[in-house]
Amino acid sequence: MGCCSSASSAAQSSKREWKPLEDRSCTDIPWLLLFILFCIGMGFICGFSIATGAAARLVSGYDSYGNICGQKNAKLEAIPNSGMDHTHRKYVFFLDPCNLDLINRKIKSIALCVTACPRQELKTLSDVQKFAEMNGSALCSYNLKPSEYTTSSKASVLCPKLPVPASAPIPFFHRCAPVNISCYAKFAEALITFVSDNSVLHRLISGVMTSKEIILGLCLLSLVLSMILMVIIRYISRVLVWILTILVILGSLGGTGVLWWLYAKQRRSPKETVIPEQLQIAEDNLRALLIYAISATVFTVILFLIMLVMRKRVALTIALFHVAGKVFIHLPLLVFQPFWTFFALVLFWAYWIMTLLFLGTAGSAVQNEQGFVEFRVSGPLQYMWWFHAVGLIWISEFILACQQMTVAGAVVTYYFTRDKRNLPFTPILASVNRLIRYHLGTVAKGSFIITLVKIPRMILMYMHSQLKGKENACARCVLKSCICCLWCLEKCLNYLNQNAYTATAINSTNFCTSAKDAFVILVENALRVAAINTVGDFMLFLGKVLIVCSTGLAGIMLLNYQQDYTVWVLPLIIVCLFAFLVAHCFLSIYEMVVDVLFLCFAIDTKYNDGSPGREFYMDKVLMEFVENSRKAMKEAGKGGVADARELKPMASGASSA
């Protein structure tokens, strides 16, 4: 289970040659058993919450005296008004539904079981009395008869707050909720701070409802554009990379030139007629322009040096993008991988939320300070909340890691199959089969490591949100620094995990061995990794921007002809957010394929040299890159040592494998 190993095993690992798709064996079995035990614990929490009556209380609802609506109830000891027969009272009604406790996220009001929800606003107690007499639904406390609503002195306390808003039952959950959501404005102000009056909110919602067909069509358009971009990026990668390079060079030169031109122009401007105060301002501006111009010049020089070093690695990025396009042609099911992952995550999140709601009503009945009933879990079981929260992170990361392992296995199969006509009928399904049979333990371990980093970061983020405005500047800086460091560590571990899964898919080694082997390969090719992660990621980011802009432009053109509503900002925002989400999901798969191809390429060049018996597995495009690199290395060896040193990792690996 640990990552540590003896010196002899480490030496054997360093001498071991990679044997792709051979000697398949189970990996990290103890971690698989631990994950299974954890899932059994999650199931126990769900079963416990259902067995203690939480499911009935959640779906049917209960009043402030512990009675479940819609059924007969047993008497609770020392609790007045408990044990009532509510067979015909199926809905929960709150006397003051707009009295919200923002801290505990609940309604601070007496809850009753009623026969029907008031569909129209009731302005006086007489209206409440008429509603009770006509519908048989008493909206005041059980101790007060409908005939006493207008005469009793306690009616102001035991009856609902006037005016009673019109309400309707929530589907499947039998709660009477106000139809007009304006009373929840305070609760929702953190989400919609720009809404100053109810009319604006109504216009925004009406815009969404009226344009729902257009929104659906634009979301489908973003989906189609993402798929098309994944196909054509293979053909435009070379042009796109050099266009971006030229634009960056021109932009940096132009910006630097403009700053120096502004500095020279302001320095030559006459100052005799300027008053002293304006002269001081002009001197400050001149000094600021000089600082900006110098900074821009330094940045431009550094950028040129980086591009000079990276120029030979850009060709590898282009080749990998080209081969990635071929991978999607041979493995078309890769395009649908985000759908299965998203579907699995939605199913798990729905289960997790339902169990969380069950837990909220689980436990034993306890009388609070106001004399009403609350259900609380006591003893060790009260820590089930924490176990359930950890489960959300670990299992979500596990599902995402399964996607990474599946993609890695399929791409590895493609790369290390010399004759592509001999590929399995469905490499994706073959990869899923290998994952389930051999490598679930490795995925469980990798996702647990991410969970260990993510949990403290989320705790610090929660502390920061709770202490907002209360902590001093030093504490705020320390908290933000810790959160930032943990975020960076999480991103680095995610990248290392992904490459470890690729190494496992190739060699069928455990997580720690695979992570170490992948790390060694990445360090040997550090400059190439930097080039791929900068140029490649920027290309994919531009692809996301292109899809969002195209979808947004189409949305503006279509919504401009819609005259049934006045505000269409919210529909456009919804469409653009969905377009970015879809583009991110699809292009992330593309990025994943490129990363897997690069690790396979680095391993291929390290352990093979193209000689008989040690032929390369790589595609012709990558083979051309290797040949060009060898020629450049020979020329660099004649002209100087610096360039030869840049190509040394590949050459030395190829000669010594």
C-alpha cells in the first residue's frame, strides 16, 4: 500500500524494460479492498437514514411536533400534539414561510400538516377561516378551531402571518411553497445581487421561458461545434501554432514600441506653459511610462529567449496534435467518453444528495428550546456527515480517474499496435474491461491522493468564507497563500496521476511504480513537456473561446429577432456557459489524448531506435519529427554543444535502451 520500496526493487525497476500490453496483472489490490469497504460504509449510511424513517419524513414531510404528514403517527413521550392521525393531511404548511435562517439554512417557522395549500393570497383571518371551512384545511395551530380564528386572542401567534401568500405543493415532496419567490429574495441575494426589484427578475425568467427552444438549439450547436473542432484541429494545428506565435511576437513588439513612442512623445512635449501642479503630474506620468516601457522590453526579450529555446519543441506539439486527430478517427467512441463520465457523475451526485437529505431528517426525536421536535443523530453516528462528505470527493475523483485510465488504455492500445488494422473492434471497451479486471485499485489509490489534498483546501476555503471581514490582513494573506499552494499541488498531482495511469496501462505496474517511472520520463523531457503544456493548452483554450464566441454570436443574431420579451441577457449567459462547459469537456479529452501520446512517444524513443528488432511504434508524422531531430542534432554537434544538449534525452535513450 505504501509508495516506499527497497533499494533492490528500485534497481530492478530502473533496469526493467517496458513491455506494452504484456504481462497484465492486478495492481494495488489492498487499495481496491479499502475502496470497497468505504463504499460499503456509504451504503450503510444510506440504509441507516432510510431505516430510521428519514425517507418518509423527507418525502412526506413532518410538522413541528414530529408527526409525519399523510399517515398515522405514534405518540412521542412528553411531546404535546404528537401521535396525531394525519392520513388526510398530506401537505406541510409553514406559518411564516419567508422567515429564513440563513446560517442554518432552514425556515424558522411552525410547521403544520394541512389538507390543501392556499392557492390564493389570504389577506385577513376571516379569509383564513373561510378557506378552512370551504376546503377543510386548517392553517392555524391544532389547538385552535376554525371557528375561533377571528375571536381568539392567541390567533396572532397560532395562525399564519398575514397576508398568507399563495402557495403550491412542491412535486414529490409535499411542501407548500409560495408561488411568488420574492419572499426568498434575501436568501437568494448572494446569487442574484444585481436584481434590485422583483420586476427585473420576472423579466429575466420570462426571457428564459420564452426562448427555451432557442436556448436548446444553441446548446446543441455548441455540442456540434465541439465535435467538428476536434476533427479539424488535426488539419489546422500547424497553421494555428505559427499564427499564434506570430501574433504573440507582433503583439509584444507592438506593445513595447507604443510604450516607448508615448514616452518619447511626452518627453519632447513643451513644459513652459504648464502650471506647477500639472507639471508634477506630467513628470509622474513620464516616470510611469518609462517603467512600463522598460518592463515591456524585459518581458519581450524574455519571451523571445523562451521562444528561441522552445522553437524545436513546437514541431513535436504540432505532430502530437496531428496524431491525436488520427486517434479520434480510429477510436470514434472517444468522442462520447465525456457523456458516460457526466452521466455517472450525475447518478452519483443524485444518490449523494438524496442520502444527504435523508440524513437531515434521520435520528431520534428531540425537543428543542421552543418546545418543538427536531431529529438529531447522537453518539458516533453523528460523524456520518463527515464520512459522507469525504465520499463525495473520493468517489467523484474515482469516476474521473476511471475516465483517465480508460482513455489512456485505449490510446496506448492504438499507439503500440504497429498495424492499425489489427486494432480491437472497440479499444474503448477493451480498455474498460482491463480497468475493471486489473486496475481499479490503482485508480482508487490515485483518486484518494487527490482527495487528501482537496479536503484541506476546501476546509480552508470554508474558513476563509466564514471569517470574511473578521480576520486581519495577515491572517487573510496566510489563508489565501495556503489555498493557492494546495491548489497548485492538486494540479501537479492530477497531471502526475494521469501519466501514472498511462504507465499502468502500458506496463500493468502499481500506482507508485508507475508514478515514479512516468516522473522520470517527464523530467528527461522537461522542455518538451513545457512546450506541449504551454502551446498545446493555449491552442485548446483558443478553441474553447472560438466555440463560446461562435455560439454567443449565433445567440445574439437569433435572440435579436425575438420580440416576445425585453431582457435576453440571461438566456445568452446560459448558452455561453453551457457552450464553454461542453467545449471544456470535449477538448479536455483531446488534451488527455495528447498527453498520453507524448508519454508513449517519449517511452518509444527511449527504448527503441528504429533498428531491426527495435523498431519504433510511432506514427509516420512522429517518425518524421524524430528524423528531423536527428539531423538537427548532427548539425548542432558540428556547430556547437548547446543545441546538441537540448536533444540529448531522446538520443541517449535511443542509443542505450
